[in-house]
Amino acid sequence: MKAVLLATPPLPRIVPAETFDAFSWCPSTALEWRRPKDDVVLNALDDDLPLRMAFVFRAPWDKLPAERAWLHTGRDQADAVGLGDDDLALAPYALDDATDLLWEHRRTPGEVFWLAADNVNAVYWALHDWSHFHNHGSFTDRPATELQCDAAALVWLWLNREAIGLPDAHWDALREGALANHRELRAMEPDTRCPAPEVLADAGRLWEIAARV
């Protein structure tokens, strides 16, 4: 088992102010990530439910739906990272609930969860969710909300690429996948206030943000 603290410094807001009612209500610092071995699976970005990933509760919290963590990590990964049969993780359908309730109860995400995952697709989406947890809003404009979180996930992946074992070329493939996903979402919601996704289209803009945070 390998444990890594992924640096997740706060990003500047890159979408309209009205997207959030409590942007960076709790400035992000780090995400504890435990993986079963030194290397990580370098898979493609997939916006379906990420597999072999769990936000594990450090202690039970009855405000949020929970499920047995091993159901989401797989037995092999659970054993490798020290999860027992009764250890609980956030139910995957409750990510929006977590965003709301962490903010309402002023509980910092890092005191509530750690991450178990063994592949970069899962780590991407975990970092995307980590951004959600630190920035509260009504989420009525999905493209704007998702653009902020996509940018955060990519910047944080870039900052941590050595600790993750993420080649630059694979990071760029994730960026291209995020851009394609965003364009599909904008096509479904053409009335969005979201700016055009140049920040995803131009790797240099993400590198500039990474250099400033």
C-alpha cells in the first residue's frame, strides 16, 4: 500500500461569480490518497461512474449516505489499503449531498474523507469531486460548475504528476477527454453563462494556473 498527500491548492474562479454562492468556502489544501501499490493504472477518461474508487469515511457520519467501501474499491484493493468489511464510503449517488452538507455543517472535506483508488480515471474524478466539495453553489448552470471543477482536476493532476506516476502525454489525453466531455455538455445546455472552454483547450493556460497556485 502506498499513501500520498495530493496537493490541492485553491484555484482562482474562472467562471461567472453567480455560479457559486460560497466559492472556496473552505480553501482546499490536500487530499489523502491510498493506493494498493506503487504504480497506478493509466486508463482513459470515462465520465460514467468511476470504478475502483471510494471516498472513505474517517469516522461514521450519519448525515451522509454510506455504503461498504469494499463494494466500490474491490476486495483486492480494500485488502491492500487496509479497509475492513465494515469500513464505510460515501455512496456514489450522494456526491451532491456531500457538497451541500459539508458546507452546511462547516466540515472540511479532509477531516471527513480519504480516497482509495488505483487508476488515473478514478483519481481525475475524485479531484473533480474534491473541487465540488470546497465550492458550494446551486449548480443550476452545469457547464459553468463543471468547467471550474474540470480545470481544478487537471491543474491538481499536473501539480502531482510525479507523485501519481502520470506521464505528461497521458495527462494531455485526460485534458482532451475533459474538453470533449465539456463540449458535449455545452451542446445540451446552450443557454449556459459559462465562458468558452479555452482553459481546457490550451494546456498552457492550465500550466499557468498551476504555476500561480
